[in-house]
Amino acid sequence: MSLPEIQSLISQLPRSERETLLRLLGQQLADEAQGGRLPENSQTAKVERSQWLDELRQLRESVTTGTQGTPLSEILDDLRADRT
């Protein structure tokens, strides 16, 4: 795969995934510059943790910036009513 093809594919990713990719590549370059590479499972754990944190941040933003909806107590009451 050529670099222009990779760049084209990357441009189609959501911003959060591009940020994750950038952090991953930056960390890999830093590790290589220091002369050592992390074991594969450690790199995978870093990527998964970073993705999880990105998802958490997005969820937090959607909760704090979302419009006010039905109160939770009302939703729970409706669910309880549906069970009977």
C-alpha cells in the first residue's frame, strides 16, 4: 500500500480515531528513538486504553452538552410499569 493510499484512508477516519493513531505513531517513534521497543502486548494495551479513554471522553461530552430529556426517575417508573 502506498503512502497516498494510507493518507486517503486515514482522512476518512473519525477525528478521535485519527488522534488515537497519531498518539500511537508518536509513541512508537519515541520508543524507537530511545532504542527500545515495547513488547507487543504492552503496545496493544496502550492503544486499547487510549481508545477507551477517547470513548469515555466522547460519552462525557455527550452527557454534559446534551439536551435535557426525560428525568431518570420517570424512565425507571415507566420501565417498572411495563413489567407489571
